[in-house]
Amino acid sequence: MEENKKEYTLGELAELLDISLQGDSAVTVSGIATLAGARSCELSFYHNAAYISDLKATKAGAVILTTAAAQDCATNILLTDNPYLAYARASRLFEKTTSSNGQIHPSAVIDSSAEIGEQVSIGPNTVIDANARIGNRTIIGANVVIGKNSCLGEDVLVYPNVTFYHDVLVGNNAIIHSGVVIGADGFGFARDDQLQVKIAQLGGVIIGSDVEIGAGTTIDRGALEDTVIGNGVKIDNQVQVAHNVRVGENTVICGCSAIAGSSSIGKNCIIAGGVGIINHITIADGVTVTAMTLVNKSITRKGCYSSGTGLSESSVWKKNIVHFRHLDRLSNRLKAIENLKNTKNTKN
């Protein structure tokens, strides 16, 4: 793998980001930093009023911000309506780019029936099984296992210690971080008296293009049909995706969430950290589920959904828990009072 460090003039940045520049177009920056920590050779951004004092004092070579905030900035300015989005795009420009050097380490074990594309890098101790296919310019780190009949598309980046079981398909431009396991058996058993009989997991996993999967995440293969992750999906670290789950395009799933079997999540959703989704749930497009929510019924309309109780002092929380136990009884009493009141009003 080859890495290249980048630097740009502000004039080049303005053109690449398609935003306006107020200042010296010849100034060169070679990185991005916080407003408080940036030096004259670095770019920064401002999108949160909590950092107004840092903006006024920053030593950055330039700051990405809105027209409304420009009066508080004493350095060069890159103007945009969405500073955070422009920062995201700028960060990719300064990223140390990783490109394939086309080398295959001598310790890699590659089955003779596997198809390896052009300019593919394969790291030490990697194993590629029968009939696997690797697309052009894909980079595979050390100690990766790619099972039978699995296929990785073009320009895929696989970090060390990732395991792809058999019959896993990954699209182009995917990024798979260390410790990910894709295609392990789903958790399927049938009870026979006191014994659990394993259900064979006969499906596979299909992952679209431009997908990123965080470290330690597991995506199980389908029981009969495939588990499917749509194009543009971003999955954080330590997420569990069970068998036959379907995730729609451009959905984001944050760390430590768990999705039970045969659930379906729509397009452009945000599943926040620590969310639990029970089996056979359907979530519509454009839904946001806030952190630590338990989704125990389907969500049919776009919107933001939450469950659980907010943080409070333990002594207060314990008292409220006692009251929660009586909510049904209190609700029935209230209905009885309302019915009695309505009856009296009718008689009068």
C-alpha cells in the first residue's frame, strides 16, 4: 500500500469544494485541525455557536463557515451554507490516500480456482478459497480469510483480520475494518423437548457498493434468503446484523446496535447507538431511532422515535419505577372517573 500526503492552496480548495473564497488564494494548507489547535498551515471549520470564542482567536490559515459567521473570523474564509458538509469533503482531500501496489505477499494462500483482478494487493497470511473473485485495485490486509464463492468488487479496502465466509458478495468501493465477520451462521434453532436443533443457514450475504463497515461488526448469513445491505450504508463498530435482515440504501447504523433476524430497515434511516430491534420488524424510509431505544413494533411513517426513560438521579428513578408499575391501574381509574363524569353530564 502506498500513502501520499496532500497540500492545497486556498484557491484550489475553493474550486475543489465548489465554495467561495474571501482572502489570499495563494495560501497553502496541508491539514485540518480544530479552531483552537489549528496553525497557519492548517484549515479549520466552524458550525457550532459553542465555539465562537475559538473562532475569534483561531490561528488557522482558513476557516470554512457561513456568511453569518464571517464577521467573527479574522483569517481567510471559505464560505458555504453547510460548513460541516464542506468539512467532510475537505477531510477526504487531506486524507492520506491508500492505493494498491499490486503486490501479493508470498505467505498468502490463494486457491488455483480463485480469480484475482488487476493491481490487487494481498497481505501476509491471507487465505482466498476456491472460486473466490477479487476485483481490480482491491486491497486486502494481513490475515484476511475469503471463503468459497465469495466475491469482492473493485477498489475495496479490507483491513487486517477480516473474515468473509462462503457466498458473500461485496460491491465496489467498500471499506471493511478490522475484526469484521461477514457470513457467519444466523442464530437459528428449533426446540426438540429439552434440546435445541440447529437450523442450517443456507443463504448468503449481499453487500452493496460504497458501504463502510466498522471494526468488530458481525453480519450473519441468511437462513434461506440472503442478508442484504444496500448501497451507501454506513455501519459503525460492534454492530450485530442477524440473518435475513435487509438494510436500505444510505442508512446509518451507529455503534453497539443489534438487529434481530428478518427485520427490514428502509432507506436513509439513522439508527443511533445501542438500539435494539427485535425480529420481523419493518422500519419505513427516513426514520431516525434515538440512542438506546428498543424497537418492538414496526414503524410505518417517517419521523424520529425513542423509547425508555431519560437520565435522573437513582433515588428519583427508583421512585418512578414504582409508579410505572401502577400506570395501568391508574389509567383504568381515570377512565372510570371520566365515564362517571360523562354520565352525570348526560343526565343533567
